[in-house]
Amino acid sequence: MIIIKQSTAILLLSAVVTLSTVVPAFAADNGTTPPSSSSAILTTGSAPALGTVEIQGGSYFELKNVTMLTEQSGKTVSFTLSVHNTTSTDLLFIDYWVRMRTQSGNQISVRVLPQDKDKNRITPQSVQDISFYASVNETTELSDLVFEVIKWDFSQPNFERKIGEVAVPAGYSVVTPVNETHIINMAGTEVKGSIKKVFMTKNEKNYSPTVVLNMENVGNRTAVVPAYQFLLRTSEGYMYPLDAKSLKDLSINPQIKKEIELTGSVPITVSTEGWQLVIIQNAADLKLNLPIAYFQLPAVSAPDSVDAGTEYHFTNKAGTYTSKLNSFQRLPWEDQDILTANFTLLNQGVEALPIPDLVGYYLLDDNVKVEAKLIKTDKMIGLPKGSEANFQFIGKMPYTYEFSSIKLVLEEKISETEKEELLKFAQSSELLNMPYINVGDMYKKAIVGRSASYKVLGVNTYTGDTADVFTVQMEATNLEKRSTDVSKLVAQFKTIDGSVYPAAISEIKNKVGPGGSALLFVSSTLPKTFPTTNMHVMIGEAVTEDKYTEKEAKPDAYVNAAAFWLPNENFTAKDDFEKIDLFPYTLHVGGVNTWLNRDELRLTFDYELTKNVRIESNTEGRKLIFGFEDEKGNKTFTKEFDFKDFDSKSSDSSASAGAVSSDPAVNDDKIRLGKKEKFRITERDADLIFHLDTLKTYKLSIYDSFQGQKKLLASKKIDWFTTTD
């Protein structure tokens, strides 16, 4: 009996150890999962060693790299156990385990990072690092944590024996101080990170910080920099995303340094004291973010030359003008980059002035000339006293070209052969940034005759068999006092690694009244399961030749660009049919019932479809889909309803829309605005009775479809022949 018990204990113990090191699979909500990237080696940062636990023969475990990251629904803790085998025989980690608890005794489950789950045998006179992660609640702090090392011991009642423990001290910090470096382990190669400098500009609403991060490969192999996420953390604990320039496919050879520029937006109401840079890596397969490094940011540096916002005067034969540079931007455009300079001419005199014949060019690093063309962005024919007009200069250059400084040389054309230099506006390359709009915030542009605001309402992924359509729903509001057309826009999606994907924007054909809004669908077809987390959408006003794009003209550039960080997508389908969001429509379905005979199945329901009438929209390509599936999946069918029919009226004036008649020819088969009772969907199938083995339950699903791909909005199991609420 003793032998049997011990054998059983060994089997149970083996199962416990095996299960404790396996990364769990996460069930999908209603069969829908967000797009995720493929598995990748997760990097680790470095943090001071907190203590050791001796195990046998002088061998020991060392606890290090203990970090914590605050998330929306809690915190993620990561740590590394460094196993030092000082003996002459192999050490098996499967004989041991590490537990985590709080000072108050609450046990916390830990898991091994996937890349380390097979690290079990530590050879003699060697060291092996094994990294772990855990989720804790929002009130837990690092100083609350205690790490226990146990050894499996069959002689103990619970088959384990505690060897030792290490507690996190009260003064422990993972933040790298100013002017110090932090080692990041990238797939076995050590890279030294440090903050070179911080620039910052501001407007009436936001700070626009630029953080220059140095990365130096101190290993002996090339380091491939992962698609990290960069966040700016304030002293109040607020986190703001930063966009990384030139991170895509970035690799660093041994003993080489690379600079990464990080830009973002922070509300001006937030204190600038105590800012930190946080580097994290998204573990898509684990559905969590892992902290990599924290850097204390230094004081803001004075840029080499920043003339933005400063007024300058020049005089010609017509009079004296005041000029002010508003912004420089470097923007992606196909296989090139666009250089844009936005500046304002002001008339501060007492008499009206004509608009001078302006020309100009860019000068890179005081040596390389880039031709520029003038775009008159304001609808102005002159400058009355006290007025101003906005202008843009656009130039194009290879997107791979790097430079340190840029100047806009502003000239006046005197004749076909003569030009006169008026001003030079200078800027540092680190500050060629567009504004970044945080989630939920609005972007306003004040341009004469075209003033508008833009705001991201939500994101949706419409899945297909081989590709997905990713969409951003954006609200454009007319801030003019007259009805206007929605500006033609250029849109692009930018991923966390710097890849840029062109996007299409639905065309709004009707004018929008003062204070009215339009719903813009910004969409792009992306590879199946493409990771869309932490992407942002860039928009700018389309330009053709020397003016804003009109009607069917094709854009050749864009100006006044802004980037919007995107909210997290909701992938959870509703389990009822109330308030189904089809923005700008809302659908409610009830009273669902079924009827069938040998070759016909009828699905009957009541519905109410409402619309936000203040929103202009273009529903081209959108459809509402009802999907039916019996419990065994033997009988399925779908019925599509085009959004363009929602606002139309029934052509049959003899019967109200949705009414059911004994004559099928007079039944309305379109879903339209308003309330309808006993709306009928009919499926005819000569073999219907043979497809239905049982008549217990069926599943009714409702989808939003766009460009042939669809997204599940609601799904519900219903008993046959019953009527739902």
C-alpha cells in the first residue's frame, strides 16, 4: 500500500509540476478573438538582484529583475530567477518551484514565460535565467511581495518543503535615474539604453514632448529591436503613448549606437515634473503587456534652433508684413516623405495689403536644397488691416534620407528671373512632428472657410477568409457658420513598428450644416490576424498641385496632419438583441419566432431601427446580416440587408412596410427606419426536413458587414417555435 501511495503521489506531483509551467489557453468570447501577432521572443529588462536562496552543494537561486506595470484592470509583475549550478552534476529545475505571495499571506499564481518553459536541466558550473509573470490587483505594490522557493518533498504532507524566501524591500525602485543606463536583454544580446535628451513644444491644449532614446549594442551579436510600446508616465501616474520613429525592422550591430525618437501628446493641465519613459512589450499570445524598462526623464533641453511661434517682419513695395511659423512636419507619402511648413502672414498695419507672390525652398543641414511649392490654404485674396492668412510650403524627399536641421527659405518673386529673399525659418529635425491626439480627445483645425474638428468614435475589425478590413469610425464636425463640404482627406494607418498602410475614406456627398457632423469610415485591408493594437491613424487635408483637392481630383500630397491613438476594440458579442450598434443606426430585435413545413422555414421578428439624424454618412458597402444555424449545424442560411435601404420608403403604397400578407408578393423584404412587426425572412429548401434532425434550439446571429467582410455583433440560442421577448 505504501508503494502504491508513493507511486500515486509521484504521478500527481508530476501532473502538478507540468500544469504549473504550461501557459494557459484563453477561451474566446462568443467565438470571436482579436487579431494577434505571432509568437515572438519576449525580452527582459534589468533590475537589481534582491537576494539569494541556497539550495544544495553551494548552488543557489538569485531573484532579480522584479518589475511591475500598471494596467487598466490590475497590474502585471515580472521577475527572473537566476539558477546558479556550482556543482559537478546537472541540476533539475523541475524539482523546485517559486511561489509569490503578499506580506499579508495572499497567494499569487505565477507562470513561466513561454520561451523559458523548457529550461529544466542546468548543466554543471553554469547559470540559467528563467523568467516569470503574474497578475495582481491594483492595490498591490512591489514592496508587498514575497518570493518563496520550494522543493518537492514526498515526505511532507503537501509534498513540498520551503527552502527560503526573498522579500522586496520598501525602498526598491525599478526606475533608471537620469544620466544612467539600463541593460535590456534582446533574445540573448545585451543592449544598453539611456535617455539622450528631451525636447518639448506646446500649444494652448497640449505639450508635445520628443524623447531621444539611445540604444547601444554591447553584445557580440546583432540585436533585433522588437516592436516595443513606449509610454510617458507622469508623476500622477497617467500614461500617454509615444510614437517611435524608424523602429520598423530596426537592428543594431555589435558596438553600434542607434537613436530612437519618441513623440506624443500630454494635456497642458498635467504637471511636467517627474516624467518617466516606460518601455513595454506586448505578449499577444498571453494577452498581457510585460514591463521592460523605466527611465527617469531629464530636464527639457533647449533645441538648437526653434523659431516656431516667433513673429518676424519684412517689407516690400506694398508695405510691411508680419510672418509667423506655425509648424514643420515630415509626413509619410507612398515611397517618399513630405516636408511641410505651415506659416501665417499678418497685416498689423492700418491699410489693406496684397498677398505677395511667395516662393521658397527647403535647406537640409545648410547644404541640401529641396524644391518646395506654395499651397494657399486660406480662401483669401488680400490682407485687410488686422487680418491674417495661412500658407503651406510642400517639398518631397526620399523617406530614407536623414538630416539634423532644416530651414525654409522664404522668397518673393519679383520677375520671371528675379527673386528676393525675405526670411529663413529654422527647425531641428527632432521637432518635425505632427500633433498626437489621445484616445477620446478632439482635434480642431482653424482654417478660413474650412474650420472643423475630428474625433475617433471607435474601431472595428471585419473578418474574412484570407484578409480582414480594419476600420476607424471618425466624426468630422463643421465649425463654420455656413454649410460646407467635408474636406477631402488622406489617411494612413501606422503600426507600432513604423509600418505605414494607406487607408480609404468614405466620401460624404452632402454638405454638412453649421455644427453638424459627418461619419467618416477610414478603412484598410490588412493580412489575416494582423496585430492592430497600439496602431494610430494619421489624417491630413488632401492637396492637388497648389490647392486643396476638389471633387474627383487625385491628391498628390497632404497638409495639416494629425495622428490619433486608437481605442481598444470591443470583440465581445452581445447575448441579446437590444440596442445593437450600427452607428449611426441602432437596432432592436424582439418577438423572434420560427415556422416551418417540409420545404420552407420562416423566421419572424419585430424590430425598431433608429438613426442619429445629425450625422451625415455614406453607408456604401455596409450590410446588416442575419445568420441562422440549427443546433447541429446541419441547416444554416444568411440574409443580407443593405444599409442604403434603411432610409428609403417602401415602393408599395398599398401595404405598410414590414406587414405580412397572405400574398408573399406584397411583403416588404427590406429593413427600414421605424418600428416593424412580424417582419419575415423566408428560407426555401426542398430537403429542409432532412436537414433538421432535432428541433430543440437554433442560434440566431446578427453581423455588421463592410466590403464583404463581417463582424459579429450579437448571438443568441433560441428554442424552436417559442417567441422571444
